[in-house]
Amino acid sequence: MPSERPAVFFDRDGTLIREVHFCSDASQVKVIPGAPEALLRLSAAGFALVIITNQSGIGRGYFTHDDYRLVHEEVLWQLKPAEITAAYFDDSTPDNPSDRRKPSPGMVEEAARDHGLDLSRSYFVGDRRADIECGKNAGLRTVLVETGYGRDHLDCGADAVVPDIGFAADWILQEASCPR
């Protein structure tokens, strides 16, 4: 098996795309400015790019799996020319969480198994405490972006707090170039 490569795991809503409460329609998708370029820089540095997202709106009956799929396809289209390696979602609700729902590391661990990822050299970027806790629970370095709900979670214990995804990519690339 080829050597495992590092990954950057991303929350979706508020991190890669503008926060829309229970985003259920592709017309609501608007990528955060600079996101495609940031992802391209990370990919060029050898990182797999993985989306990890809670989608309790499905479990609550607000929208369907088909609605999620259409939103996801629009996200991928708007992130072009960057290519997302994989995306994982959990549709359980906060009051009845699965073992995959963030802050559980279940989806991160699943992605690592599925794609041969080296978690010891990987990062998690998100805009909420649950994202940062998920990354920490998986043994990753973590970055909180101030987009989305980020400004409400500044005390979450992230390894770095940055204005947006472009700054997150800068921080990760700098960290990855310096041996720990």
C-alpha cells in the first residue's frame, strides 16, 4: 500500500460555504470568497481534501437526502477547479446522535480508513466548537475560522483562530513545513 497522505478535513456550512440555517436548496449555496484557491494550494501541497458535515436537517425532516445531494453537487461545482477527495455527512439529530455525528471522530476515522489518510499529519478546519472537538478527538491539529459561527466559538481551544479559509490554508501550509 502506498504511504498514507495527510488530509485537511473541513466543516461545510460556515467554513467552505456561507452559513445558511439548514441549507436545503442548491440556490442557497455561496462559496466563501477565496475557498477554491485555498483548497488548490492545500491540494498542491499533497493534502487530501475531505468534507465532514453534520446534516441534522435530514433527521429533523426539514429536507431529504436528495436535497442534500443536490446541495453537495452545487458545493463541488462552486469549489472548482479544486477537487474534493471525499465528503461524509451524518443526518442524526443532537438529541439522538450517532457515533459519527461531530464532535465524535467517527466520520474522520471512516475517511482515514477509506482513503488511507495519515491522521498524525492532518488538520480539521471549522467554524464551531463541535468541529474543533471532532478534530481534537481524532488527534488532529485544528483551525477555527471566524466565518459562519466562528466568532461565537473563539474560546473553543483551537490550535489557531483565523479570519477565513484562505488564512486557514496559510496557517496549515506553514505548520506542515515545520517539523513538530
